[in-house]
Amino acid sequence: MCYYTQQGKTAGELSDFYNRNIDDPGNVLQSDFINGFSYPNLPIVLDSKPEMITTSFTWGLLPVDRDKDFRKSTLNARVETLEEKVSFAPAINNRCLIIVSAYYDWHWNDPAGKSKRKYEIQSTVDEIFYLAGIYNTWQDRNGVAWNTYSIVTTAANEQMQYIHNRKEAEGEQRMPIIINRSEEKAWLDAKNHPTEFAYPRYNAGLIGF
């Protein structure tokens, strides 16, 4: 799964690295440890505005007319069941790329999890990288705009199976889909089915510290 991330770059560094303007540079979230359950506004790239880094969307996809507390259940979306889930199916062709410099998971050193090791997981290719996402945008009855996204996950590769080793996750270990820069246009293009980016068909390099 993916509930905790890092975004360590300034607005200027993000703009230079991706050669994109940012819609609101003062709204760029920069932090060494970002808790998804606070529904933060990580910088993203939308399929509708691929030339821009957008900062007005928050983590935890909110379907139309759902209570905002529902978002704790939609931080992640399983790529294999996107079309089956009522919450995610309408957004399956709304693609985005979430910009991070790392994400975090914990390895249990004992079966009860009394001793744990936190792993910072980075890309082996770039110092900042994309997580695959889907998004939704709508306006509620009070005129409040809800711009939200979920991180799309896949089955864990061998390394993440080791790190994400909690007993209750055995056989169900997950990891976010990492999108290399060479594949960013492909993910944003709804003609490509999301499962084309599922592991083991697609396996961008990761390293954990």
C-alpha cells in the first residue's frame, strides 16, 4: 500500500526538473514525511493539463456526493479492480501522475509488529518520480469544489514483498505503480488500460533504505 510519502523539492526545483510551469508555486507541498490520512495536496500532473503541475487536488478520491470521511478508504485504488469498484470506475479514464521523492513502508521484525523498521523507498532512476493516479473533480451543493485523487497500486514485487511483510498482508502485499518519465504519456493516455502498468508486466526500479 502507499499511505506515507515524501516530496522534498521546492516549486522552482520541480519546475526545472520537469520543465513545466506550476499553477500556484506558493501552494507546493514540501515535506520529508507526508501522511495520506491528512489528505494533503501533493503536486500532480493531470491528463487534461499535461503541460502544467497542478497543486489544487488532494489525496483521497471522493466520489460524487459521498461524505468526506469516506476518503480514508480511497487513498489507494487497486489496479486490478478499478472497473469493478463504484468509487473508482467513473474515474478510470481520469489519469494523473503524483510527484514524490520517496514513499514509506514498514517491515515487521517480529510477527506481532512490536519491532518495526521504516523503509524509505525511492526510484532507482530519478530523484523525484511519479506514482500512477486517478482523479475526480466535482462541486457539492454548497458550491465547494472537490478535486481529489487516489494512488493506484499493484501486486508487490519481490523487494516490496519483503518490506511489506505483515502477516495479515501475506499474499496480498501491494506497492504503488511507479511511472518512469518515459512512460508518463502512456499512463495519461486513457487508450492504454491501467492493467498494462501492473506488476509483473511493468516493473519500474525501486530501492529501499
